[in-house]
Amino acid sequence: MNIAAARVAVIGSGISGAVCASTLARYGVSVALFESARGPGGRMSQRRERTEDGEELLFDHGAPFFTVTKTEVLSLVQEWESRGLVAEWKGQFGSFDFHSKKFIDMEQEGLSKRFVGVPGMNSICKALCSENGVESKFGASIGKFEWLDDDNLWTVMGLDEQNLGRFKGIVTSDKNIASPRITEVTGRLPPLDLNLVPELSAKLHNIPVRPCFAVMLAFAEPLSSIPAKGFSIKNSQVLSWAHCDSSKPGRSTMSERWVLHSTAEYAENIIAQTGLKKPSDTTLKKVADELFQEFQSSGLNIPQPIFKKAHRWGSAFPAASIAPEEKCLWDGSKRVAICGDFCVSPNVEGAISSGLAAASKFKDILCSL
Ligand SMILES: Cc1cc2nc3c(=O)[nH]c(=O)nc-3n(C[C@H](O)[C@H](O)[C@H](O)COP(=O)(O)OP(=O)(O)OC[C@H]3O[C@@H](n4cnc5c(N)ncnc54)[C@H](O)[C@@H]3O)c2cc1C
């Protein structure tokens, strides 16, 4: 299969786009998937870094894990588990209170199952994007969709309006696809002109988001004073979460790697000072230092790291669910589906449900594809 023969274009290789693309392919629809980043995963990506000594460090710097409550999602996750793409992350989890500098609410082991991709959070999307029937193109940012009324088809274009193919249907999985936020950040118009899908327009116009900074740390020695593999942080203005990334199944344990997440308020405050554009190295260094200092001030006996770097997630979490019942938006007349966590709930499970729902809309019209 090549892209010229594909019938449906899926934009985005995060978990919602990847699930949608692979499900469509199982229905027998040939799919072209376009992703602007160099690799798959979106907010389930894995970051590759190096220490000054040249040691390779891999970090799950987006979603650290996910949980599942819905049956239809669980059966898919169990299939991934049987293929070795997913495993349970076992160990102690809890909460740390910054006021008392003590762990509170240590969770009973095994109470709720935390799933992680193996060997990285991106493994699931990576596998789904290369399934039979899915042709994936990375480093391919979609800049514009054009509706061809006479042909009853979509043309999908790159950032310089280069033609990337004609498709019977499109699925987009990013909340900014029609958002004025894109113009604020890049100076370009959003790819999807809402006049083409007037019925979806009101819901899609401007979805609120909450940002987060992640700081990746590596230590020469294990942080043996910390009794938990991952913990939420209460009563800190700066930190909301910390986890030991190298404690997950299938990871290298050459060095001990931790990831810290900022509070949304801290990230919003930094963005208010620096703007929405890509943060400078100076800003990222300041954030890495501030989050690490807060971690050290926990009294948990944290040594100096051998590696420290911050990443900004400008739209880490949608702050609204725009299609909690339908789980995706759908325009049947032009065969456009919009999916993603922002349709259902701000987590991996919500994104999976939404990707499945978007694929099922096309199932109903397979004969016209
Ligand atoms: C720091 C952090 C912590 C989190 N913690 C958790 C957690 O503990 N548990 C949990 O369940 N969830 C967590 N989440 C949320 C979870 O990661 C998301 O809900 C989920 O990954 C969203 O998947 P998605 O497919 O909807 O979107 P995304 O993963 O954002 O995928 C959208 C994709 O579209 C691509 N794209 C966008 N525009 C274009 C374009 N024009 N052309 C081509 N490609 C484009 C993007 O590059 C991206 O890859 C966390 C997220 C973050 C950032």
C-alpha cells in the first residue's frame, strides 16, 4: 500500500490517532497517517538524551502510565499486553505532603493496575502505526485541508501547501487543528477551516488546555530514601508528581532516572512571562533548576543529578471534554472525524475510546470508501 492508494488520512500518531488508524486498517480501509514529530506517540512519546559521558538516557517525559476502567479499552490493552507492548508497572505508589514533608496515603500494592508501554510509553503507538494497512509519514506537518466539492474528496496539504494526497475521509486527532491558538504560536492559520464543517465549529473553536513542565533527571546512584516508585505531591506550588522512570518494566537501569511534573499553575505562570512560542534554553534551564530545587527541599535526601533537563508541554491536559457521549465529533457528509482525549477525558483511556469511536464512524460507511 502506498499513500496514493490510501482512502482515509489520519492526522497525528498519538494514541487516539494510532488506535483509530490501526482499527480502520483492520476494517480493511487503507490509511495514510501523518505526524509532524519525528516519531510516534504524541503525549506518550519517549525522549532520548545523553549524559556528558555519552550514556544514552530514555525518558517517558509525557504520560508516565495509564489506568483502564472501560471494558472496550481493557480488551484492547489486554491484546497489547499479550503482544508484549504493554506491561503492568508494579510497586509502591502514594502521595507526599510538602507541608509535613512526609509520605501520606501509601497505596496498597496491586490495588489499581498501572499500565506502561514496553520498552517505552511510545511502543504502543509505534506498533500501531506500522500495522498492515497503515502507511505512516513522520516529520509531516499538515498545514491545510481542502474540500473538493466536485470530486467529493479531501486534499491534504503540508505546511507549504504541497499536495500530500486526496482522501475520501479524514481523521484529525489534535485539539489545535482548528484553533486560533495555532496562529498565536506559529503565525499560520489552523489547518481545518471551520466553515467547511459548520456543525462541528462551535465545539471545536477554542478548547481550553492546561500546561505542564516535565523535568528529566538521572542519578548515578538509586534514590534509596524514597519508598515509592511514583507519587503525587500535595501542597507544593511547583511540583505535582514525581516518578522513577527506570523502575518501569523493560527499562535500562544503568542510571536511575526520575521525571518531575510541575503544577499547571507554575507552568501557566512561566508561560504568562515567556509567551506560547517554543521556550528558550534559558527558560528551560531555569525551570529545570526550580523544579529540582523544590524536589531537593522535600527533605528526601536527593543528591546532585548527572543529567537535568526540562520539557514544556504547552497543551498537556485538555480542560474540557467536548463529546463525552459520542466520544468523537463526526461530519458524515464530508467524512470528517475529530478524535482525541479532549473529546472524552484528559487521559490515555479517554484518547483510546475516542480513537475507537472515530474508526467506528467510518465502519458504518465502509461501502462508500
Ligand atoms: C506531562 C503529562 C502527564 C500525563 N499523565 C498522564 C497519566 O498519568 N495518565 C494518563 O492516562 N494520561 C496522562 N497524560 C495525558 C495523556 O498523555 C493524553 O491524554 C494522551 O496521550 C492524548 O493522546 P491523543 O492522541 O489524544 O493526543 P496527542 O498524544 O497529543 O496526539 C496528537 C498528535 O497529533 C500530532 N499533530 C498535531 N498537529 C499536527 C499536524 N498539523 N500535522 C501532523 N501531526 C500533527 C501531534 O504531534 C501529536 O503527536 C499526561 C500527559 C502529559 C503531557
